Amino acid sequence: MTFTCEHCEKPIQGVAAIHNGKFIHHRCTKDYTQAQITEKWIASGLLDGLTDTEGKINMASLLEGKARQLINE
């Protein structure tokens, strides 16, 4: 049985993680998680005006951290 990484779409041969029922290479976990968070915040419109990908990832990470902090308080 073979599995394909949801993030990079390459076959998984070795260590894998499962995120929301999807198989991800262990090395792709961080990138996949960042992409999911960034997509969520892009949909909210709060990243409009940011042009570079790294800036969007960083701002999405900050927004996600702040949202979690507010929920925990």
C-alpha cells in the first residue's frame, strides 16, 4: 500500500504524519500547517495588501497566535 503526501504530492516512504485525516511527510508538516493557517487568514481578508508570500505567512502566524491567546483568556 502506498500513500501520497497531501502537501508535496510525492509518495510517502518512511515517516508520515496525519493531519485532519490526510497523510503528510514528516518533513512537510511545518509547511503544510503554515499553508493551512495562511489560507484561513487570506479568506478572512485580513491579509489583503500584503504582496509577498513570506509576509503573508508571518502575518497569518501572528494573527493565529493572537486568536488562540484571546480564546484561551
